Amino acid sequence: MIGLFTGCAAIALAVLLEIALPGQPIYQYGWYNALLATAFVICAVRARTLAREGAAPAPALLTLIAGTAALTIAGVANGLFAPAPQVVIGSPGASVRVDDLRGTLAFPLAGTDPVVRLERNGGVTEIGAGGFRIAAAFALSQVPRQVLAVDVTDARGAHLTVTQPNGSAFLSPVLTMPTQQNIAGMLLPFDSFAVPAAHRVVKAVLFDRRHAEMLKAMPPGGTGGAALFSVSDEDDRAIPHGIGLAPDGATIALGGLRLKGLAISYPAVRIAAVPVPIVLALGMLLLLGGAIWCRLRKP
Amino acid sequence: MNRRWVWLAVLFAAALVAVVVAAYLPSGSGASGPAALVGKTAPSFPVVDLAGKPGALADYRGKIVVLNLWASWCPPCRAEMPDLERLSRAYLSRGVVVLGVDQGEAGVRARDFATSLGITYPVLVDDAQQYGRVYAALGLPTTIVIDAKGVVRSGFDGALTYAQMRAAVEPLVAAT
């Protein structure tokens, strides 16, 4: 009987770990899920033997095994059917539809309380910094990232519209830097935006403080990071004097534009599948109920 | 264990598998862009009007608002604005306000452009592009129709014809 309890508890522990440490690659390995399934089959066979021997009431053992089955199915399904973890990057103030969650993530405005709100089924779940929240069969947690808020004016200082035709929000002046660019062996956050009124496209590479200090071309006045801007026309032809490095928060004149970039920390949301909570709860209830029943009642 | 228990166990397992697999199936894509805001309270941000005075969408609460996001460099915006002006004149007395919100430009540029087109409806200047971001503009122009209670009733990406504008506001006007 102890062996059966130990086996069932081990399965329960393994599946509960998938909620405590969501999104680990091991959960999707074939051998891991085969191991879970095999452990369950061994427990089921052992329970049948014990029932025949009269070691515990058959309904109690059946309850125990039903709970273990629910946990195993929840764990194996999480490994085999759940989507891979993803990081959703949104612009400040933007709402991003996430089909896996069947809801929308509403990102906060820059400079406000960094809480991302998940809106689904008429309810709201707030995802703050630290910890994680469970929604449906997914764990959601914040991932802080460096983004670049840009401000563009013309030579006379008149403000110009910034657009991101390929970004997560068309009209956002905050670049979420979703890709990386290899410069001199350094992998650096990269993004681009357009200035339609000036017929310009600007590429931006963000250097953090450490990388900026490695740059011999760093202009004076920089105390933090820096942004490398490259200005081209709408056909992606380079503009003379269109490349320059601007210290964080400083304005630089390039290709007929005056550009300012300010690096800010901004949350993205990591979404990782977990075993379906309702099945998990049902499984735990049956498992514990079955175990107590086995101990309390003799056949 | 008799046959009945075996069948019950199979049914139990099948039901669990169905539940867990269904939990991971993504939903079909919902509405995107400004249409995704339908049914939600329309966000408002304090900005300035063409005269540099404070203004915001919230100032028009109690009216049906046709919120039009535009910029002077946007040819479809220019093409659409005469129809918005016509709509404003036709429906002003029926509780409809057309509200233009320039995106990302200097006030003087927005004012010169609006004046050149003879625009009389109110225009706000949102140089931080807050309205464009929050209303999920996929491009310019973007038009959002908001009822008198401040709830988004429809959202459109791209220029609208006069007939489309009328079709969007008529049901709200009829309901008031």
C-alpha cells in the first residue's frame, strides 16, 4: 500500500511542479511524458492487485487511481498539447489580443503603475511585477524589458508623427525593440520606425550602459545608455550624415530630423501553459480522498 | 472489476482528455484594431486644441462623438475631412460632435492644415500620440464612434465615405 501511495504522490508532485515552475522545456520531452504515463500504469496495476488482495476497499482504490489518472492526463496533456511559452510584447497603452488566452492584454501607459491587465470573459486579471497569475490553463508573469521612447522634430523644432508600420502599435512612439542586431559581436535590441511627414525611415539600436561604455565613438554627456540611429529615405536609401549615436535622453540631428531616444524599463508578459487547474483540483481531491478512504476503511 | 466499472473509467478518462485538450485550443481571432474596443469605455487623455487650450475627448461626454484620428501628411485623411465637415454640419443640432485628433504633429501644422480645408469642427492636437495608441489605430485615418454614455460603439480603419459615416451615427441618433 505504501508503494502505491508513494507512486501516486510522485505523480502528483511532478504535475504540481508544472504549475510551480511553468514553461520548463522538460515538460514537452517525450520521455518525460512517457515516464508519467508509465508511472500511472504501474500505480493502476498495483491498485488492482491490492483490491483483489483485499488490502483496501475497491471503491477507495478506484477513487485514488481516478485522481491519479486526472493528474496524469493533466500533466501529459500540458506536455503534448499545450503551446510553447511565449513572450507578448506590447506598446504602452496598447491592447494585444492573445488567442491562446482567449483574451486581451492591456499594457499600461509609460510612467504609470507597471501593471498589465488581462481582460477575458468579462473579467480582469492584473499581472504585476514579481510572481505570476494563473488564467485558464496558463501562467502569466511580467518580464521587464528595455524599450526606447523616441521623439522626433523637424529642423525648426516642430513635432513630427512617428509610425511603426511593422510594430505592435502603428501610432506608438515607443519602440519595443523585439529583435536583435549583431554589432561587433554584441547582440543589441533593434527596432525601426517611420516619419511619414519627412519621408524618412529610422532604424534604432539600443546600447545599455555597459555596451555604451565599450563604444569609443560615444559622444560626451552620456551617463547611461545610448541609441544608434540610422536614417534612410522611404526606399531604404541611406541619407548623407544619417547615422549617429545619441546618449540616452539627448537630441541628435540626423538626415534632416532631430531625434531623441530615452530608454525605459517596460513590462512584457510571459505566457506559459500549465496543467488545467480544474482537472488538477479534481485530481488532487480524488487522490487525497481515495488515500484517506483507504487508510480509514478496511475491506 | 466488472465491465461496468471499466466503461466508467474509460468515460472518465475520455472526459478529462476532452477538457484538458479544449483548454489549450486557441480561440478564433477576435476583432483587431479600433473595432476591438467596441463595448468598452472610451479612454480620454488631456491634450490641447488648435488654440493651445486644454481639451480632451471627455469634454464631449453626453454627446455622440465621431472621433477621427488624422495627420496632415496622410492623403486619405485629407480626402475624408470634407465629408467629416459635412457630417458635422448636418448632425451638430442632433447631438453629434465630430472631433478630430491630430496625431504626433505640432499644433501650428495641424491648425494650418485644418484652416486650409475649412474645418469648423473641434480639433485636438495629440503630439504624444496617446489616442492613436490606445484606440489601436492600424493606420490613419482611424474613426471611432462613441455614444453619449462614452462607450465605443464602432471603430473603422481607413477613410470612410459619407454614407458610411451616416450609417454609423444614425442608429445612435435614433436611439436618443
